Amino acid sequence: MVQKFNDPSRYEQDPRWAAVDEYTATHLLAPERNPHHEALEFAYSNSLAKGLPDIASYPAQGKFLSIQVQITGAKNVLEVGTLGGYSAIWMAYGAGPDTHITTIEVDAHHKEVAEENIARAGLSAQITVLLGRGVDVLPTLVEEVKAGKRAPFDFVFIDADKQNNLAYFDLALQMVRPRTCIYVDNVVRRGQLVDETAIKEDPRISGTRALIEAVGKKENVDAVVLQTVGMKNYDGFMLSIAK
């Protein structure tokens, strides 16, 4: 897979980061090690061909998610922000056929492309894509879980509009089992998290700070932010566990 993250307004790169990713991918992400390589490659390339933005997780991130759902033994996964279904496909392959993934996408065209990619991967029965804004769809899921119509979730991946990160987190927290992992992506954003101008002018940054500060006060969750570098960018994620 060739991904080009060459927009300096969005990505910060260092040749060392890319070199390390390329070296480790040669040994740990080689196509011959992954029986699902073709389906994942199709999901990525088809999404670009259909006009979706090139903002999907890259292979190392996808495999990280796949390993996370395996570690947690997740059987009911929630994703906020489907895009072309690339990360959902990685998680489904990692978790195995007994796991179901519910993923929410606001854009109808993105949903259509994601479902095409998911079908090509042979995962239509395992991944359900719901259309709508996360702030509208999640309350319905909360009601279903509380009414016993839907099983609680045991892994959550949030990768949508950052200004609503706290709303998504709080809603997800209402429908998870104890010790559920809630993973929120893109919280560092090249260090803009602590940049005074970005804090004032970018709602994605202020939204992410609101999340981190609120989670730091919650008694029913524990969390940490880890910074990351790689061929794509300098960024980071918040990993939390429900108590």
C-alpha cells in the first residue's frame, strides 16, 4: 500500500519516522503474513478512487487496532467515524467471526463506499454501518442498550469530528461493560493540543482539550494520552478504561 501524506498543513513528517515504519512493516506487515491483505488494499484504494479523503488509519494503526480487540477479547465493538471502513475491517479480521462491529458514518457517500469495501472483504454480516451524526445516533444506541435490546459494547474506537469528542465519549461510556477500552484517535495533532493559537481558533483542538480535561475529573474511568510518530504524522491517542 502506498499512502501519500504530503499536505504540510495537515501532516508533519520526519524521514526517520518513515524509515522505521518501512523497516518494521517489511517484517511485521508483509502481505504474505496477512491473508486479508488484498481486501484491505482494496478498501484503501477504492475509497480514494471514490473520492473519500486520504485520512484513514494507515496499516500499522490498523493492525494496532486489530491487536487491541484481540487483547480485550471484544465481542461487540463500537466505532464512531467509518469513512471507507478500513479500520472496521482491520478490527473485524482481528476479532474473528464471533465479534460484531457497529460503526457510525455521517456521510451517505462514505457509507455506500464503506459497505462496498466491507462486502468485498466478506464482512457484511459482521459490520453494520449506521448513517447519521454521532450525536444523533449514539443516544438511540444508549436507549437500546439500557432497554436490553442491544448488548453493551466492550471496545470503542472514536475517530470522528473532534469538536464532539467529549459528547461521543460520554455517550459511549453509558453503554459499555466494566473494563471496556475506549480509544480516541488524533488527540495531539502535531502538538497543536497545547498551541495557544490553535486552542483559540480550531474547534477540533478546543474539543479535544475539553475531552481530556473532563476525563481527568471522572471517577468511573482511567486514561492516558500517548504521543505517536510515523510515516503519516506526529499525533497521538487517548486510551481509557471504564471502571
